[in-house]
Amino acid sequence: MKFRRRPQVVDAEQWFPGREVAGVILEAQKEGEAHAFVLTARGKVQVKPGDWIVQDGQVVFPVNGLLFNKVYEACSREAKA
């Protein structure tokens, strides 16, 4: 069987180090290093540079940049699902 993802509108912003994005938390590590993550229903999920932070209602999750470009397309800000 084949399946198609249903059209839906989500908010998303691409994350890079030094850029503040809602939902991304920096956790200090040794010697000035920091790891970025978002809190999901399944716990902490690491965010890597170039990941898109997607917010679908109250749910926040990271999506790899390549996958994001295959699955999502830009739409007007006024569009709602």
C-alpha cells in the first residue's frame, strides 16, 4: 500500500548555533561546549546545526534539513490547516 502525508500547516524555523529559536534549549558541557536539544513527548532530542524546529500545535520536534525540504513547502503566513 502507498500512503501520502496529509497536507498540514506547521510553524518552523531553522536552527544554527548562536541563533535563538523557540523550543531549543542549550545545555552546557565541558570547556564551553554546548549541546542543543528540544523537549518532546519522548524526552530530549538533540538538535544539530541546520535542523528545522517544527511546532505543530503544542508539539515541538526537530527535522533534518534534507528531510524537511522533501516533506514541507513554504506557504503564506495566513494559511491554517
